[in-house]
Amino acid sequence: MNTITRAKTKTLQFDSPTPGIRLDKYVTQALPEFSRSYIQKLIERGYVLVNGQKAKASQSLAQTDKITIGLPPPPTYPLAEPISLAIIHEDKDMLVIDKPAGLTVHPAPGHPSHTLVNAILAHCPNLVKSNDLVRPGIVHRLDKDTSGLIVIAKNDSVRKYLADQFRSRAVTKAYLVLVRGRLSPEQGIIEAPIGRDPHNRQRMAVIAMGKEASTQYQVRKYLGNYTLIKAIPLTGRTHQIRVHFAAIGSPVVGDPVYGRKYRDEALASGLKRQFIHAYILGFCLPSSKKYREFTCPLPVDLKQVLESLSQEAQKPCL
């Protein structure tokens, strides 16, 4: 893929009759060919400078400000790669895939190939007609090390139909998650706003100025000092499940970011990634408009961890 090193630059001299306008709003007005969300991403990644300095999207502009914008060139289209897919369902509109842990969903800086998109292009060559060059067919995402169900649209009209369901929270998503500690009460809802960690922009955190986020959960089983839960994210924030359970003192087992201090403990149990599996996905099918729910079982690595913990929990105390 092309990178920022070959970015084109544009320079703007702030001349709005309304001083104090937000940086992202002004740049979007000055460059109407780009969406505000795209401009915000450029600002966050450091492509937009104010007077030569990195800025925030919310920064207020003054009449003397000079704005420099680096515009990355369009990325090259990802290539088809013969990567095996576990297809749960396929019809003329879409695929439902059981994504393995370790597989990144779409190409990005640092992951230009060997992604789910590359595998899908080998299976469905017609996806090259999509309007999205880098993420053809992608409606939603799973973290690289999260396994489980993901739906792929075969054309842009179907992708919009499915994306609208996600946006309106009409999709059922449920995860099997192992967290540290004996979670109590046995069922509840975690409601805490999530945003970028102000101390580390690579992480998310529960912060007062974050976006609304709610996660419903139900205990499935206690295993010694661990709890297997069914987690249902009622909103769709980045790393939501991982952030919410870490915030209440029960981080996801094996999480290398939000449960890092317990990482060695997880490795000792044989777990080499975070214990999160998307096992239920339900939505209205594009063709029939009827609701359908898909399920997939735990993968072998997660089953083995549960079996090991169950055996440990049953050992008699000395």
C-alpha cells in the first residue's frame, strides 16, 4: 500500500470571518471533496498541522493561523490471496464468516496483505467493483485477535443495508468472554463513556468526555478466580468490551493492552491471545428482510483454556 511518505500537501491561510471555528470544520469547508470524518482522521494521525504544529480537531483557529494538510495518495487495491475461510453462510448478497484469531480484517499501514479482505477477494473476485478500495464488503470489524462471526457484503447496496442495521443498533451481537475475578452481580449493564486515552492515543479508556457506551453481560460459569460471561455490546465503541471490563477491575484474560499486568498468568494457562469470541450475530437478511441469527462454537484454543481452568477448580484444597 502507499504510505504517508508520498503525501501531497495543501496550505490554507485561515481567513474566515468567524474566528474561533474548529479546525476540522474549517478544513472540511475549505476542502468539500472530503468528509468531516476523513478530515478528523487526518488530524488525529498528524497529517494536519497548524503553524507547523500537530493539532486537535477541536482546536479553535485564529486569523493568523496557517494550516498545512498532507493528503495521502489513494491506496493501491489489495490483491486476492488464497487464504482458507470458514464460511458459515453464503448467498448472492453476503457471506457470514467465522474469522480465526490472528487474522486482521482489512489492509492498513503495517498490514498491507494477508488479511480477511485479501481472502475474500480470492473467494469473491467481483468485490473489486466496490466503491471502497481498501475495505470492499466490510460492514463491521473484529479485533485481530478476536475470533468469531463477521458479515461481508457482496456489493455496496447490501453493505449500506447492513451498515444501517448496525448504525441503528438493530443487530444482535454476543460474545463469549473470559474475565479475571469472580464477577458480581451475575448479570448487569456497564455504562461508561469511552474515548481515546489522553495519556496514550493508541489506547481507549473510560473518560468523562468519551462517547456513550453500554455493555450488557451475564455470567455463564465461574472457574476458580475467573468468570466466563456472555457479553452484549449495546453500542459499538472501539475495544468496548475490553475497556469496560478492565475499568471495573475484571480485565479480559489474555488482553495484552488492557490486562497487560496479568499477561504472564494467561500465558501460563496456554492462552496466547485475548479470550473473546463473537459467537452470535443476528440481523435482517438483505434478500428476504427476515431476521436470522447465526452462531459458531468456541475455537479449540479457547476450549482448552476452559477445560484446564475447570480441572484446576475441581482440585481439592490441601
